Amino acid sequence: MRLFAFRTGFVIVAAATALSQSPAPEEVLRRAAANEEKLRAIEKEYTYRQQIEAQTMGEGGSVRGQMHRVSEITYDDLGNRVERILEFPPSRLMAALGVMKPDFKSFLGVDPFFLTTGELQRYKIKFVERQKIDDINTFAFDLSPAEEIKRNRSKDKDPPFAGRVWIDDQDFQVVKVVGRAVTHKESSEQYPKFEYYREYVDGKYWLPSFAYVDDVIVFTRYDLPIKMKFSYSNYRRVQRRE
């Protein structure tokens, strides 16, 4: 094993030597983090449809509570980015989960583009191996909160992520994520484990496609079995009015 330390402050443990014709794992990670910042900005240039479904489960697989919400992320006539609700039947589930704004980050605890250059220093990162997902060749990395972040987790604005990310070997963009946002066991904010995929848009960008949850959220006084699905479709890049 080789240990790499970088000026950005993060540490990555490489479990294997990269193929001679491929970038080293640390370079792959650097490029992907820089691309995450670009993708976060580029995503705002697109309109798309967002659908969220959530269910809390009871005994025998019965559904105790559910939420269904469909919206369009678009722009109004003045060029302001807005969300237009298409379907949102009344539900008590949001209040039960303590969620004010139903979106990816509110339910799952992390931003869809969380692994930016500025965030790398929050993690200990281990290169796992090269893997093929469908027809995509990827680099797989395991992430866990750095020791300093663990000690000062209550002071963090956003909880850190723990899990695995897959980065494609052509565009050096994140294509898959599996894991969860990490909080203290005593915290009132607990998040489920999720599986998240991106899709190739306009032959350039890997943007959110769908995410799944089938987990049990463990709170101090009770456990909450929950299922969720997030889907994103109809991406269309627009020219905004300035």
C-alpha cells in the first residue's frame, strides 16, 4: 500500500497501483472534485422534472405513511429559478420526518454534488479498485469522515458522508454513490443509507438520475423503516434572461 498526502489536506490510501496508461487514483479524485463544482453550477442551467416518493413501513410490510411529490425545476419570465409543483397530495410524512423542504439534501443529508474540492479535506479516502458498472469503467473510492470532522461533527453545517463513490475513467465525474450522511447517535437528525445514480446528459455531464432508499433510520427512542425513490428526468438546457 502507498500513502499519499496532498496540500488540500485530504489523505487517500491506494489499495492497488493504477494501470500505467490511466491517471493515478489521486489525480482521478482531484479531477472529479473539480468537476463536481462545475456540475453544481451547470445543473442550474437546466430545467428538469423531479419526482419524490417516500413511505414509512409498519409490521408485515404495511405502509404507515407516504408522500408523493412531482415538480418541475424551471425559470419564470424574469429568469428566476423556480420550482413548480405538479403533484403533491396532502401528507403528514414530511412533518413526521422533520423535513421542511422536500428535496435530495433534506431527506438524505448531503448535496447531490457534495464531493467538491473544498470538501475533500473532510474525508479519509481509500482507493478500492477499478470496477465496471454496466459498460462504464470506473474508479471506486471509500470515504469516511476525517478524525477532526468526527470530533467536531456537531459544529459542521452539513453532516459528512460515509460510503463509496464511483468515478468514470473518461470524463472523471461521479456516476454512482452508495452510503449515508453521518450524524451523532444522539442527534435528532438521522439519515438513511441511499443508492444514487447519474445519467449522461448532452454527451458531457453526469447529472442526477435516480436514488433509492430501503433502510431503517435509528433514532434515540425508536426505529423507522423507510423506503424512498428520487427520480430526475426531461433535462433541457436553457438560455436564461439576464
